[in-house]
Amino acid sequence: MEAKSTGLTFVCCYCRNELNESQIFEFRFALGCEDCVRAYYRDRSAQELEAQLRTRKRNALVWLARNHKSLEKHAAKRVAS
């Protein structure tokens, strides 16, 4: 599921790095970056790590698609003020 790209930016909930829409993963009930997800699952097998990355990417894209319109509206309000 791909969300249309409009330049929204997000912040990783753990390392605070800025992320664009293509870099987000579901992580700790929020959004995170791939590096933080990989670090969290570093003790797991490569197969389990890849499964976690796929699942967390898919969940983030579903969330983004569901909330894209609302996020754009809030971003426009922040820019205007």
C-alpha cells in the first residue's frame, strides 16, 4: 500500500532524526527509523528481523494512508501560523 507523497516529514520516536514518508516504520506505538528498529531487534535472527521490518513498514504505510489527509491539514496549519 503506497501513500501519495506530498513531502510530509516525521521524527523518529527514539533517535529524533527527521524521516520522510518512505523512511517510516511502526515502532514503540509511534513512528521510527529503520536503524532504530534494527537496533531494537539486533538479538533476533536475520529472518525474524526482516519479517519485523516488513510488518512494521506495512503497518506504518497503512497508518499513513488512513491519516494522510488529516496530517496534511495539520501541517498546512503549522506552516500558516
